[in-house]
Amino acid sequence: GAVVSQHPSRVICKSGTSVKIECRSLDFQATTMFWYRQFPKQSLMLMATSNEGSKATYEQGVEKDKFLINHASLTLSTLTVTSAHPEDSSFYICSASTGANTEAFFGQGTRLTVV
Amino acid sequence: AQSVSQHNHHVILSEAASLELGCNYSYGGTVNLFWYVQYPGQHLQLLLKYFSGDPLVKGIKGFEAEFIKSKFSFNLRKPSVQWSDTAEYFCAVNAPGGRRALTFGSGTRLQVQP
């Protein structure tokens, strides 16, 4: 199946700093990628839809100025958590699919800890 | 809006026991249905999917699921679990031809004891 690579897998940052997470589709082009957040012992919640060459679409309640998404190419989307605070600590997961009505492939996830 | 309910949060079974994990969804139209598995420390992997056709879907590793439209259900089954099936299982849906983002259930943690 297709491969989605996410980097880094773990990051610890100080409160007030920014962190960038990368999501790459390794063997296919993805015009759309998705960013999810997973709290401990809870499900994945969609944060935003990343669209190549255009603005991301954010879900209700997700601060677009805090979670900056850039989808500069057909194989790369980045999520930047700006001015991170401890409450932003979470597991962030990206996914992409090769087209409509196909399965989604997931990255390994990034565990962010803000101290 | 779509929603997905997984009734079992934590299931503990002995090896060779049969497994059934419940999944119900709420959505007024046609849906695509998925089961994903997340092994400890690994990323989500697709177990099986249903788009259309035969409502009994067979996936990898001996798993199967049955779509029952009248019950809005897509339960996951395996006749005989193994220790290596210990993982978190997620049911998910999206709308065909529409928004491709998935709506996930809360997940079921399966623990298989040797």
C-alpha cells in the first residue's frame, strides 16, 4: 500500500515555542491530506483538511492561527503548532489518500510534549 | 454530521476465543466504512473496508466485518484471536464522493492473554 511518513515521531518543546511537523506521501501524490489529533485513550479528531496550493479547511473549534498548515507540494504538508502550551501536548496524526473512495493511509504520528 | 459509536472500550480475551467488536454509525446517507488497527507503537493500518456490494467483508489477518444497513452497524469479527491481535481497533466512516476525512469511533482496546 501507499506510504505516508510523518516526522518527527516525538518532540518535546518549551512553552511558547513553535513546532513543525511534516507529513509526506512517499510514493503517491496527495492533493488532500488530513491532520488529526488524538488525546490519551480517546479517538482521533479531525483538525483540518490540507489542500495543495490553497488554504487549509479547519474544523470548528480549531484555531487556524495556532495550528498553521501549509501544503506546498503534492507530497508534503506541514503542521506548525505556534506558541505551544502544555494543553497542546497530544498525539498528532496525518493521513492521505490516493483519491476519492479509497482508503486513507496514516503517518506514524507525532507525540508532542510541551513543558 | 456523521458519528461513530464503539460500544466496547476495553476487551480482554484468551487466545483462541472469538471476537466481535461493535460499531454503529449515525449518518443519513450512503457511507464508506472502515476498520483500522493500531498496534502498540505503530501507525494505523487498514484491516478492511466496505464501499458497496457484498455486506460481508473479509480483511487481513482473518478479520471480517458485516455491514447491516438496517442497524447502521459494521461489527468486526474474528473466529479465533491470537496474542498478536492485541491492539487498539478503530471503526471509521466517510461519505462516498464527499468529504474524504474520516470520522472515527472512540476505539476499542483489545488485550489477548496467552
